[in-house]
Amino acid sequence: MKSIFLLSFSLLLFNAEVEAQQPITGINQQVYSIYEKQYNELLTSRGMPDEEIRNLLKTYAGNNINSDSALAKLLGQFFSQKKDIGILFYFFNNDTLRISYFKPGKIIQIEKLAIKKEQLLQLGANINQSLNLYTLSSSRTPVSRGSISLNKKQPAAISFNKAIKNATDILLPPTFDKNTKHLLIIPALNIGTIPFHLLQPYGNRSFLIDSCSFTIIPSLIDLVALRTKILKNSIGSWMGDKLPNSFDKDQGFSSIDKMSFVFENPLLICNPAYPTDSSFIFPNLPGAEKEIAATIKVVKNKYVFLKGKNATKDSILKYIFDADVAYFATHGIADQEDPMGKSFLVLSGKSPYLTAKEIMGMRGRKHSLPEMVILSACQTGLGKSLEAGTAGIARSFLLGGSNHVIMSLWNVDDDATAYLMSRFIYHLQSPHRFMPSEPLRLAILDTKKIYKNPSQWASFSLFGIDY
């Protein structure tokens, strides 16, 4: 396990380099009050009982985050004061996207963009079309049984360069620069499913991933809960839900600034015997076997490997609570209308679907879900887009107890994916700051040297929290 070691949208700039002691204003209070309601709506859409929602909000409420300055102050307690960490908090309401850019302890910049929900959703679609993803992934994507696949190439709405420029101009503030080496992204709507790797904020053709790792945080509430959980486990001096006043940040963070993640007991699931009597046709995934074979070469300890007919839901539930990592190389389905009941990973057997609802329902058991989950299955990063973010399979694992989910936005190249994941596991085993997002960044850069097309290396993101 671990070892220590715009498009022309109106823009309003509120401030830059403002210290965290900024006074609370009515508009700030309104943003955070509305956001809490949006989060409540997101969890309610997942079928979570009101009592459990209140428990999730308890830690968040205990920190009194009711303004930008209060959030900046908390971020200063949660993270090292080094200037290479940036935090982007997106808030969407009434056709307005509010982008708050922080460094730990400081508000750097607040922007407001007049933009409709449909325009934000189109940002990701334009990038996907410009990469020709819909055609490239057609042979690997499940299709509804009885439907007719025309395999007709859809022309890109705009060029790749234009799609990336539009997304960069909208999503990254002008004050973002190469001094930021790690970016925490708290998304709204579909923003968490946009491949930030490909944004170009440096005034040249280099990509964000060339200089900066990033993590998609499910929500502001999840940031507070997950970061508190990690600091409690790593530092051990927390009382209740708040950081103690006597906490020595320099000494405390030094213990988690360099971490490695050695697979001690991984569960590997590969290319199940897909059901033939379902409403979907699931193509075979020979590339999934390449991924797991490459992983096994790197894993030095014991592991459980479930393949084909052996990869049943019952077998997975037998082993998953003793695993430190669960690696799913299979098909995934994301449903926009019923993200809990009809979003699932595809397995073998009489009951082949592991739904988002079942995954989320695993929380609270004596043994928790694995600390890390790797979802090498198309659509696992997708789901229903609500104002407080996306409800899908990846979020279910976090609600079920995992800390880190490596999620896939698309799946188009067997060899590139197998190589990327083998490099990721290799880099995980060395100490790094920003674990596990920095090992993922290094694996992407390794892959990028060999497989040049962005569609081959930009599909995996970290969803959750870093050490």
C-alpha cells in the first residue's frame, strides 16, 4: 500500500492576490448557500437518504465555509503554503459561471462569465469531435441491441486548435501560469469530464499536462471530507472535524509530500464473459488483457485476477474489500436519466451489472472499498451533469469509501492504454508529491512520446483527492 516518503462571453474580474481576510459579503454568502443546495440536489438524485446527506454535510458545515475568504483560509490549513498549488472552484447558476481561483490561504482571482448550460456542455463535445473520438471508439463501444450502426464519420464542429482555445479561455483564469505545478479542480456541470490535459494556457502549443498535474475533486463538500480523512489518517493529531490550532503545517505536510503507493493486494478484473441476452451488445476487449498483463509484470506482490467467466459480481464482492486497489478493464455504461440504477460496470454471470447504486451502497461496511480504483472502461468518468457536478460511476466509488478513482473519458487505443497504465503503476511505486496525480501525469508524458495523437493519451483523469 502506501509508504511515507471566450468565445466572447462577458467577463468581470473581481480581484487578484487578495488575502484571505477579505470581509464576508452578501454575494459570497449567497454563492456558498446555493452551492450547498445544489450538492444536496445531486445526492438526492442518486437516491441517497436525507440522513446520510446530512452526515456528509456535517464536516463541511463544521468549517463554516460561507465566503471566498473562509474557503481560502481553510485551503491554507489543508495544503502546504508552497505557491505551486492552485485550486479552481467552479459555480454555475442562472446562466453564469463563477470561477474562483485560489492558492492555499489566498484568493487570487474571481471571474464571472455569462454562459448558458448548453454552451458549457458543448465545450467537451467540440473537443471530442475534433479528436474524432466517436468514430475511433465505435468498435469498442457498447450499442443498443437492434440499433443500426452507420459508422459514418461525423465532421468536427470546429478544429482541434479552436476547440482547445475556447475551452482554455473559458476554464482557466488569466493569472494561471507555469508556477502552478498542481491544480485542484472543483467542477460544475460537465467541467470535470473535459480533458484538462489538453488545455493550452502557456501562450504556446504546450499542454497543461506538460507542466502541471491535476485532480478532479467531486465537489467542495467532498474536498473537505476527503482531505480531512487523509490528514487524520496521515497526521493523527486531529480532533473532531477541524485542524487543531497547534498543528505544525511544515512538519505535518512533510510526511505526506512524498508518498509512494505499492500494490500489496490488488484485485484485477479483465474482459468478463459479457452477457448475450441484455439490451446492449458488448464487443470483446482484447486490449483489456494487454492492460492487465502489463500490470501483472509490474506488480511484485500477491494479486487476485478474475477474467472471463470468473469475473462475476459475486467473485468481485468476495475479494474487493480486502484489496488495496481494484482495477476494472471492462465495459462501462453511463446513463443520463438514471445515473444510479442504469450506470454500471459490466461483469459475468447471471447478474452481470455492478451498478452505481450498488457501489455507493457499500459504504459503512466493516471493511471499506479499496483505497484506489482504476476504471479502464469507456464512460466511467461520465454521467448525469448537474449544477454541482456529474453523478456517475466514479463518484459512487468515492461515496462508497475509496479515495482515488482513475477514470476514463473514452477508450480508443489498446496498445496506448496498456502502455499508459503500466507506466502509471511503475511511477506509483516511487515517492512523489501530489500522489497519485503526479504519477499519472508522468505516465501520460511517457505515453505521449510514443503515441502522438491526444486521443491516445488524454483520456484518463484522477477523480478524488491527492495525498
